[in-house]
Amino acid sequence: MTKGNDWGATSDTTPSGNSVHRQGESPQDETGVSQGEKIRAQQGSVSKKVLLREPVSEDGAAVHRLISRCPPLDENSLYCNLLQASHFASTGVAAEVDRELVGFVSGYLIPQRPDTLFVWQVAVAEEVRGLGLAGRMVREILGRPGCGQVRHLETTITPDNAASWALFRGLARKLGSTCTEAVMFDRERHFFGLHDSEILLRIGPFSPGAVAG
């Protein structure tokens, strides 16, 4: 995965407001509701509207646009995104709100090791960050019947991608499993100095009960 799990320019965390307020106080409007409370209420409303489903080929162009809006994610060709949304639909997730694509996870079962799901790329639109959507999408894949034999999850992450490290280490904790790390694609050996090394993060083994929990 090239810069694969950046899932946007920043992490999937709650956006901070720009209002200036005195120390120890929460900014409030005329109703007495703090800005933080309003943000949480809005996020809760949006979270209820998020639909997670298998992608279809018609999602390919929307996936391409979404990834272009989530720097520093590496953009693949539109044709690649069409294949991800069709041939690999059973191990991918499309997240939509009001029929607009706001999240996408691409992945596949490693052919030589069908008990291992490889997560290629995770993208979350800026307007729905802070809802834990990235983790929900990955767990959605793991919970499908076609992944019933999966006992390990792998992905690659660049060393400076703190958001992705937090996402997958958090997922490992929820699955009650451990992580191992090793260089998969080296900056000099594989990328000729044009890209940071990609570190393989391997989670597992975990049980079906852990996925469902």
C-alpha cells in the first residue's frame, strides 16, 4: 500500500472549533448549549445516517474522487478503483450518507494465505471524521461470512503516519490480539528513494468471537 492507510490528511478525530473562549469555560450560544455539545450532537446525527455496504462498480469514480480529497493518500488510476469496487467488493466497504460516498476501504484475501485479510487503503471524507468510521469499516469486512476463516489482518503503514498506527493498534486491542512489525517494502531497495518505507503491521491471530464483539 503506497501511503495506504493515511485515510485523509489528519486522523479520524473530532474537529476542534475556532471560537475563542476564556479558560475553564465552554463557548455557548444564546440557547446555553456549548459549541462542543453542538458538535457532538451533529456528529451523532451524522453517525446514525452512515450506511455501510459492499461497493459496486458504479462506485469506482466516486472512490477516485474521494481519495483525491484525502491527501496524502496515493491516488490510483480510476481503472484500479473500478476493479476494487467490483472484483474485490466482498472485501471492500463503501460508506455513504444521503447517497454520497464518504468512506471507502479496499482490501483482499491474500491468495496464498486465505486466513489473512490485507487492508490496502482506508479513506474517510473530512466531514465525517471523528465518528470512528475507519475502524467500523474494517470491522464490517471482518464480520462478513466470506471472511469467516480470517484470523489475521495485515496492512502497511509509513513510519510517520501516526493516524494509521493509532487506528490499527486500536483495532488490535479490540480484537484482543497482538501486533508484529517488519519492513515490507524498503525505501531504497523497492522505491529507489522515491517513497518512504512501508512497514508491515500484522494483527492476529484473533477469534470469530472477537470480531463479533
